[in-house]
Amino acid sequence: MALGTAIQYHMPVGIPGDITRMEFSKVEPQMVDGSSSGTYAPGAYGIPVKLTNGLVRKLATGDSALYGFLVRPYPYNGSVGAAAGLGGGVPPTTGPCDVLRSGYIAVKLAFGSPTRGSTAYVVTTANSSTGISGYGSAAVGDIVDSTTAATLNAASSGSAIACGIFMGPPDTGTYAYDNTGAASVAELAYNT
């Protein structure tokens, strides 16, 4: 949101990976799996992650369960957050990280138009050949709404599993954290 922009209806949901309701959240410190030159490391904040051999990894094709969501660090240390700019920064490829195990978090919505109380899904098998309902291709780890998940699950090469409840419609346009409308951010309730 640009400086000087009036907030007409509501505050923006947040930046992917931000905890939106701190008092209800349970966050655990974990370690990122840095093996294989960081190929298992999560590539963005606010994405679902799994726990393998005691280390946090991004979801891979065919995963059927998730451990939690990668939380954006606060306060910032060095170039991890502040220097990268609002909404920027990349999670570490090794070392400590925080994982939301229960609570509310801002996530990037890949496809769909969820409503308050609707189920959120995470793509576990991508369907890159046909795309989803004309939106394009889904990647493993993308957050989608129930309509998109049903379309993906009906396709022979795609699948998605439930990962939480949407707490309202996503922010788009000038309410999105990037102020361009390119990002669609929604608040998600997750409970293990």
C-alpha cells in the first residue's frame, strides 16, 4: 500500500508469512533442511512445509500431510528482512526458521476466490499440462480455494489436500501488499 493511500474499507490482510493474530498462534523453532544444496529449502514465507527427519522442507509431489506454515521472521536481523523491502526476502536455505503449528497466518493465494469459512487447499501434485480452469498451471505448495481444488482433483494428474480455513476474501489490487494487484493475500486459520 503506497504512502498516502486511504484505507477505505479494511486494513490489508498482511504480507505472506506474517502471523495475523499473535495471541492465538503457536509457533515452533525448527531447522531448515539444507542438504542437496538447498533444494529442499522453502522458497518463500507463508508456504506450507513438512517435517522430514526432524528438518523443515518444502512440500514435494505426492506429499499427503503438512507440518505447518513458514513464518516470516521478526524482528529482522541484518539482510534477512528489512534490507529486502516490504514483502521481500527469501527464507534461509539452511539454519533456523519458525513454523506456525496452529493459529492465523497471511498466505499468498495462487488461484480462486474464497469466502469466509471456506476450506483452503494446498496443491500436492501439479497439473502443468492442462492448467486449472483457465488460470494457468499450479505448482506444488500453491494455496487454492475449494473450486480450484475440485477442478485439480478431478484432473488425472493433479491433486490438492485441505490445509485450513479462509477467514475472509483475499486482498487484491491496491489492498495487496505489493500495491499492484499482482499478489492476492488471504488470512488462513490453521490447526494441527
